[in-house]
Amino acid sequence: MLLMNLWIFTLSIILLWWLFIVAKIHAFKFKNFSDHIKKVTSVLLFFLIILTILWYWIIIFSSSTSTSIQNYSWSDVNQINY
């Protein structure tokens, strides 16, 4: 389960970072249209770095805790105390 979560997250992060790189290229191309493009892309870069590290940390450490399922028999079900 951990490997599946890591692969899905990694593929989505690759797509997200690719879109960020395209946006950064367009920001350099159209930097004369607005004074705020450099600030916005810098904030977006910081935000993406923090989210990427945070979600990798959450995926790795949340999957290390496992839950156990108890098996019950029919005799356990019949012994209900009200």
C-alpha cells in the first residue's frame, strides 16, 4: 500500500511541478506585462516545496502505523450482554 501511495503521489507531483515549470517559463516570457509575476511564482515555488515535503512525510509515516483486524467467531456474536 505504501508503494502504491508513493507512486500515485509521485506521478501527480511530477505533473504539478511540470505545470509549475511551464508557468515559470511563461512568467519570464511575459514579465513586462505585470510587476507581480515574479512575486507570485516565488510564493508558488515555496508553497509547492513545502507541500511536496509535507505530503511525502505524511504518506511515509502514516502508512507505518498498521491496524489489526480481529477475527470473531459465531460463538462470540451470540454472547451479547445487554
